[in-house]
Amino acid sequence: MENLVISPAAAAAKVGDIIEWINKDIFAHTATARSGDWDVTIAAKKTAATVLKKAGTVEYYCRFHPNMKATLTIAP
């Protein structure tokens, strides 16, 4: 997360993988799954992580900056 953009905007992983978000901006962001699977807050200049628990395609965004969006495809 940098300059109000989530990069990459599309990524793939597997159930059990740990996803780490790196916030390079000077303000907080979230990684909020539209499915409700996770809602991670990432402080400014910090990192945060979550373990993927189920397969599927998950769209997520920043609750503070809704224009920041991405998609994660999770394989079993």
C-alpha cells in the first residue's frame, strides 16, 4: 500500500498462506474483505498479516479510502 494504491491489485495464494500487507503511506489503511473473511488495520509505515482460512476469490478494500481495491484468489 503506497500512494493510496494497493499493489498488486490482483494476487493469488493458497489456504493456510499468510498474507502480509505493507503500508508505506503516512496514514493508516485497512485490508477489509467484502466477504467479511478479514478486516485488518495497518498503521502508517507498519505491516500487518492474516492467515487465509478458505478458498475463493475475495475482493477487499481500505475502509478509510474506499477507492483502494484489490482481489485475492485463494486456492484450496
